[in-house]
Amino acid sequence: MTASRTSAVRTLLRLLHLLGGVGFAGALAAQLAIASVAADTSPRLLAVRDIALSVSSTVVLPALGLMVLSGLLLLALRPALIEQRWLIGKLLIGIAVCGIALVQVHGAARQARTLAMQALTSPTDATTTAALATVLRSERLGAWSVLALAVVAVSLAVWRPRLGQRAELPTTPP
């Protein structure tokens, strides 16, 4: 690959990484707004949960995938960056973001939708209502955690601190 073509690919991947991050954060903010809507009736609760699950499935997860894939491809284009500790920190934060987004946010959205369906069929079941409140709290906590970690990851990418130096092996004189 020529230098200009490599530069163009790198620029495209950076743009895709940025777009994935913006889409991911925006969709999480939308999901938080949707989750905060107080539903006073079971049919409305089910509709709100359907919307939240739809946002999670159609925007959050694809944006997360785009962000991760473009980040890894950028790293593959410049393997020397692995020496930078800020990038290792960003990579570890990215793993945490993926885990929390997949398990706690998307998983809770799916579980909340199921519990909302159960609440619609048996509206007097206190166990379902309590479980739904717990799941919604977990979903909100996960979304806020992911957003906070995303801010830290962006800060690392912009600031690029040294985070200490790697120990150099002593060289013997020739």
C-alpha cells in the first residue's frame, strides 16, 4: 500500500471510529431518556420498553461494533502504538465498555421488555413490578457507567499521557 493510500485509509477509519463513538454515546443518552420516562400503565410501559430495546438493538450495538472494529483496524495499521500506555489504557476501557454495554445495558433492556410483558398480563404481581424496578435501575446504572468510561477513553485519546515509561534494558558498550 502506498503512503497516500495508507493515510486515506487511516483517515477513513478515524472518521468511522468517531462516528461510531458519537452514535454510541447519543444512543445511550437516548436510551437513558427513554428509561427515565415514568410509565403509568402497563401498555405504555411495554411501548416504552419496546422503544428502548429497539434503540439498543439498532443503534447502540451497531455503533459499538463500528467503534471497536475501526479502533482495532487503526491499531493494526500502526502496531507501534501498542508501546503507548495510554492506548493500552484506552483498550482496557474499551473492553469494559463493551462488556457493560452488552451485558448490563442491552441485557437489561431485553429483560425489562420481558418483565413489562409479564406486567401487562398480570398487573397485580408485585414480584414482577419489583424485578422490573431493579432491572431498570441496573440499565440506568450501566448506561451512566458506560458514558463515564467513554469520556475517560476520549480524554486519554486527546490528552495522550505518558503513564510512566517502560523500563529499558541496559545496553552493554560495544
